[in-house]
Amino acid sequence: MKSKITRIIKEEFLALIPPTLYFFIALHVVALVRALMTKGMGITPLSSVAIAVAALILGKAVLIADLLPVINRYPDEPLFYNIAWKTTIYLLLATVIHYMERLVEYWRQAGGLVAGNHKLLAEMVWPQFWGIQIVLLLLIVAYCTTRELLRVLGSDRMRRLFFGPLPLPVL
């Protein structure tokens, strides 16, 4: 029983690493773009911690979404269908998280959720928000494309396509 639980936890942890690592890097790109668009001050260590938490949330959200029967809606169609479908779902999730991240800041300032949301809607720099969404869209398309290619081609074939044949170990 214990070995089965340990095996499941290990599998879940290993499955969580790729999307979390990808989104950790992707969200740092988004944070850098945001910093350059606003003050040009860069990424602070505190924002890296917040990005790490957001990456863990997105990584786990991807794993949970992948368990839903509706996520792999077009497995026998050309890859474009699943890529577009998954990109839409992940982008909606990322948009909600992006908006909620901003809302939490304004909620603290305004002292309440409704007041914070009202203040956010009044003060949001919409071109900046949509610019970040475009960057997220491109990053999510790249993620979904890679995942679909990996699903269809398999990890060994993808590894060979990217890195060539692996050398045989010398004994």
C-alpha cells in the first residue's frame, strides 16, 4: 500500500515538473515585459517567488485540465484542432489568473473585493493588459504545440529530432 502511494506521488511530482518549469520561465518573460512596459526596473526577488507560485498553480492546473475528458477533444483530427482547443482553455485560465493577480493588489489597496475590482477596472492600463495577454498567447501556443507533437511523436522520437541520435554508452 505504501509503495503504491509513493509511486503515485512520484508520478504526480514528475508530471508536474515540465509544465511548472515551462510556466516558470514563461511567466518570468511576462514579468520582464511588464516591467519594461511600466518602469523598466526589472524583476525583483519577491516577484520571482510570486512567479514560482503562479507557475506551480498553472502547472497543476494543466495537469488537472489534462484529466478532463473534454481537454483532448480532437485526438484524431489534425494537430491544429487540439492545439487551438487547448490553447483556448489554457489562455482563459491564464487570463483569469492574470486578472486575479492584479485584483489582489487593488483589493488590498481598496480594502474590499468589490471596491478593489471597481478601482482596478477604472485604473487598468488596458493596452498593457492586452499586450501581456498576447505574450501569454504566444507562449501557450508554443507549449501546446510542443505537447501535441510530444503526444503524437513520443518522447524518444522528439528527443532524436531535437538532439540527434544519442551516443551509445562506452563500456
